[in-house]
Amino acid sequence: LNLTFPRSGANECGVVGGNEAVHTLLANELDTRDENGALEKRLLGMDILRLALERGTSAKHAVEVCIHFIETYGQGGPCCN
């Protein structure tokens, strides 16, 4: 696994990926809170990229990894993290 810049990388299978923050005024609408009022934790884009590059054996498999983790844990968080 080689994360060349903070937002892109490649793995030993030749899978290449990248991540870019998208700033939007609607970001707060995606926040959900648990029963105690705390924000639910979600994966950052960089977490998803890292998982895809660690586990992906092909481009298609890397996409399937991303889909699995987004469906299971959600994606979110501030763009500054």
C-alpha cells in the first residue's frame, strides 16, 4: 500500500484511488445523532480509500469494498479531518 499524497494511493494489485473533500452547505443535514444527542460516527473519505486500497484486488473489488463500508457504517465527518 502506497499513499503517495494524503489523498491518493495505489496497492500491490495496481488498484489506484483518490479522495477529495466536497464542501457543501447541506453537510449538516447529513448528521444524525444517537439517543444521547451525540453525533453518530461515520467513516471519513480517507478511511474508505485506505480500506479500498488495503482490501481491493481489482478496481471492481475496491468499489465493492467502498460500497460495503458506506452501507454498513456511513460516510461523513468534517472535511477538515
